[in-house]
Amino acid sequence: MTEHALSPAGDDIEYEIVDDRRSWLKESVAPLLTFAVLLALWEAGTDYFNIPTWLLPSPSTIALAFVDWRGELWNHSLTTLYETLIGFALSIGLAVPLAVAVVYSPFLRKSIYPILLAMQSVPKVAIAPLLALWIGFGMLPKILVVFLVCFFPIIVATATGLASVPVPVMDLIRSLSANQIQTFIKIRFPTAMPHIFVGLKIAITFAVIGAVIGEFVGSESGLGYLILVSSSQARTPVAFAALTILTMMSIVLYYVIEFIEKITVPWAVST
């Protein structure tokens, strides 16, 4: 009797697993097929129209550039990745505490927030040469550009999340005589976590862009520097190879943040 009673539920679970696998395969195969078709059209188009390599290299030529320049590409990729991660970490370390202070202090919210908004409105491409002029060449100006690019999305997302606690929940926690620290740990910060990860996912994609912007201005290493030098020397396949690595780096870093989000705030992801 027990086995017959449990078997329908077990069958339902098996069907759900099979459906999940099929949907995952569909979602994965469709983009890959589309990408393969686009690459094939690209390869055929460059060959049919006899487009010069320096103008638009074919995917096969870019693949050969990956092989021939693998050492250079690897070293420059490590430099860009280092600048990206350090600037991103610094922005988290400053933006999150400042967002907490802004939420808890009306004075800071009125005085600092407009300044932050004005700083965000300044194009980072214009700031990069000034940083190189003030600080000099090296790794620090690139890290600062990454920091400035990432800072605003993180602080806005964090402040929004901390202030988005429902009023009935706040009334309930006050009725239990909870202090500010308990309210922050138990209510505000867990509520803000999904918002914070939204800001982090936006910021990590901006971080790679910020690193490249910094490398365009007075640098001797990094994928941005390699793109600049390769373009000036008409080595377009190498530039495309560096662009491909930058794209892959952004995608991988984004999904790393998303994976951490699934582990940290599984209730928000499932919702």
C-alpha cells in the first residue's frame, strides 16, 4: 500500500527532472547553434567578398591568432583580470559601508548623494587621462578607473535594498524592542542582499570596460593596450582575439557573481 501511495509522487519528481533537463538543453543548444551559424556566415562572407584580413579577419584567422599569440594574450589577460578584480573589490569595500551610512543618516543622504550623482555623470573616458596625469602611469590609475565605474551601481543598489524593507516588518521589529544593530543584521541586510547582487552583476561587467578604458590611456600591458597596439600595426586578428577574451571574461565574471548569489540568497533567486 505504501509503495503504491508513494509512486505517483515519485513519478512526478522524475517527470520534473526530465522536463528541467530538456528545457536546459533547449536553452543551451539554441544559442550555440545560432552562434555557430553566425560564425559560418562570417567565415563565408569574408571569403566570398575577399575582405582583407587587416579590415575584417575571418573566425579561422582569429583562431590562428589565438594560437600564435597565446603567450602574449595570456599575460595581458592576467593584467586586465587583476585590475578588474582589485578595482571591483575596492568599490565593494567602500560602497557598501557608505550606503549603510547614507541610509541611516539623513544628513549624509542629502549631502553626499547629489555629489555621487554628479560624479557618476562625468564620463570615465575623460577621467582616465587626468588620473594618468595626476598619479602617473602604472597599475593604480587603471584600478581607480575600475573603482569609479563600479562604485555608483553598488552604492545605489545597496542603499535601495536597505531602504526597501516593508513598513509592517519594521513596525513588527520595533514592537519587539530590537535595537539598530539587530534590525540591520536580521532585517535590513538580508532584505538588501538581492538588490546588492543586482548592483554587483551590473558593476562586474562595467569593471572590465573600466579596465580597458584605463589601459587605453598610457599603459604597457593589458588587453586594452594590446588592442590599441595591434590596431595601430594593422594586426586586426590579434585585436579581435583580445576582444574575444574580454567578452569571455565579462561573461564568466558575471556568472561567477550569479553563482555566489544562488548560494548566498537562494530564496531571492528561486522567487
